[in-house]
Amino acid sequence: MKLPEEGMLLRIFIGESDNYSGKALYEQIVLKARELNLAGATVLRGIMGFGADSRMHTAKLLRLSEDLPVVVELVDTEENLNKLLPFLDEVVTEGLITLEKVRVIKYRHK
């Protein structure tokens, strides 16, 4: 797969404990992205954060959270990412979804 130089970055901010159909929500999002033949997805686990409810989530030892922040990032064309949006609308009940332009420098695999 080749990506054009002008791409889009889709970010989904959710909680680690968010679930959909018995699996972690971040896992379901990545599996759906793969099913849709998107260029790729990365899940990042945060060590600290808060969302709309202002409740703090942290990995500090004294206040170990069981719901750390998770960000799923996908880079592809806007057309391809738009294929994922109806699924996200259905499964992301709490969180934040952003879309921004990015410049793709290199996208390669063996």
C-alpha cells in the first residue's frame, strides 16, 4: 500500500477499561481498521490524563488507576478513514475523536 504525501491522522481518546462486545474497545477499533484495509493503527497507553468528567487517571503507584488513558492513532487518506467513522460513532460512547491533516514522509514495509 502506498500513502499519498498529504494524509489524515485520526485519533481516538478512550479509556483502557472501555469495552465493546466483550473485548477492549481499543482492540475492537484496531480489528475494524484492519478489516477495512486501513494503512495501520497504533494504540498508545497513557500514564496520566483526564477527560470531560475531570476525573484523574494515573499510573502512579499510590493511586494506581484501572482505567488509564488510551489513544488509538490511524494515518491514511481521508476517504479511507471516513469508512471507520460510522463504527466509531456506534462504539465510542465516551471519549474524544479528532481528525487532522498530516504530511506523510515515509510509509514502507518489507
